[in-house]
Amino acid sequence: MIIVSLLTLAAALTAPKVPDAIKAPAGERVVFVAHGAGSQIYTCGKGDDGKPQWTLKAPEAQLRDDKGALIGHHSAGPSWKHIDGSSVTGKAAAKAASPDAGSIPWLLVTVVSHDRKGVFEHVTSIQRVNTKGGVAPPAEKCDPSKPNVESWIPYSADYYFFAPGK
């Protein structure tokens, strides 16, 4: 019975309108949607040019369903883990500027590994859209002489999980 209701839910989900650069591959369909809220974690250091810069260390966010219930976690990798135990790790494949100038870019992520059966076991692509916040602090607030300095910047985003269509 749970499988039937998940399939019914998946059939009702639609992909968001996004720039061409981050569209999911042809033949994939949305199988799951989650809202993420948490922080983008940046570390202070020196760039290749020797100047101070913030570098993304990892995201740290809770994933919630459309009713606000906690359903998973998003963290370094980047990875997404559902409360059913299934998880995916991905690699950014493309990005597009967020319509909100003060927010991190929208992304298309290609899944590179899966762990355990469950909601995420067939996911092949993920879109991060509707971002709010999460942009690195200004470089002048970075002092590389202070090791291990981190800045946790609040952000939120919607994540659309795609799998091959049937």
C-alpha cells in the first residue's frame, strides 16, 4: 500500500521552471521534493592569488516535507539522507544564478553514489532551486592568520529529486 501511495505522489510531482543550464536530463521525472533550511559553512583562508577568501566547506541543513515534518538531512559530499536510511551523494554538474541576487546559485547535481534502499535509491539528479541566503561573507571579513575560522551562513532551498521515468 505504501508503494502505491508513493507512486501516486510521484506522478503528481512536477519539475520546477528553471534555466536551461540546470534542467534535469531528458527522460527523468521528479520523484521527491524537500525543503532544506540550515547553513552554508565557509572557512577562511588564502586563495590561489594569496588574498583572503572564504571557501565553502559544507552545507548543513534539515530536509522537510511540504507539511514541515522532518524527513532528512543534507550535508557534506554533498549528500542527502532520508529518514528511511536511503542516501545519495552527488557532484555539481551545472549552476545558474539565483533570481535573488543575495542568494547562492541554483544547481543541477548528478548523483554519483547511493546507499540503502528507500526513497533515494533510484535518484539520478537533484535540482537546488528557490535559494535564499547562504552567500559567503565579504573577503575583508576573512583573516587567514586565524586558523580554522568558520562562518555559518543561514540559507534555505528547495530540492527536487529526479529518477529515470518509466
